[in-house]
Amino acid sequence: MLNSVQRLVLIQKVPIFRELRDDFLVRLASTMEELSFPARHTIVKQGEEGQSLYILVTGRVRVHLGNRELAILKREDCFGEMAVLDAEPRSASVTTLDSCDCLVLTQQQLYEAIDETPDIAINIIRLLSRRIRELNQHIHRLENAHEPNLEPHLHRGSFSERSREQ
């Protein structure tokens, strides 16, 4: 179990909570439940309803669609930010690689936090935008791997985007 200082230090490092007031973060952190999961445990399943965001305290998780790996997340990373906002079915599954401890923020807690500090919504939008950009780059790399004989100017995306990827 984390004490209140450890929770604050952890949450300050999570991208969606950066730049927020410490007094607000202390209150928010104190409301989060701490859950533990064994290795190879599926925390969330694609298609299931989700209303919680998870912050990794310890361990690593694999984000995947079936057998296709999308990402590996570690301490201070979070997942479930889409479902906690819109209560739609989960877009991917998340399975532990190691035993993991997580802090859990429910949809109700998040909405109350956004009412008090709207900057959280901006930070979540930034996180989602970054993940979409990373996914687009990944798709672009996969497409290019299947079309190795095309000239660079025939590939999708601009030259500057390809240069940054390399």
C-alpha cells in the first residue's frame, strides 16, 4: 500500500496530472483505490464496458488486440482513459506481464475532478492525441515495410514525418 506522499509523488509524474496543484492531487489520490493483479492476468478485456482509468504503480502490462501487441506500459503509465471518458466498450485488452499494483480512478471521480480542475481534460486530450499519433506512425511503418520498392515520394505522409521516424 502506498502512503499519501508516495501517491502524490507517483501521480505528479503521470502525464494527465502534470501541472496540476498539489493540494488537488492529494485529495484525488486519496480517493483512488489500490488494486493488485498477478502476472498474466487480464485487467481489462476488449469489448467490455469500462468506467475506470488505471495508473501503474508497479509492474508492466501489455496492451493488445488478440495476439497483436499495441504497447507495453510500465510504472507511471496509465490506461483506460478512453473508456473512463465515454463509458464505451474497451478498445483493447490489457494483460499483466508481471505482478502489478495499480491506482484506479473511476468515471465519477474523474468527472468530479474535471469539474474542479478542467486542466485534467486538456491533459487527457493531449495524451489521447499522442497515442493516436504514435498509432498512425506505427501503421505508416507497417505499410512501408510491405512496400519496400516504392520511391520515398510515393509513400504516404510527408518527408519530414518520415525523417522524424527514422
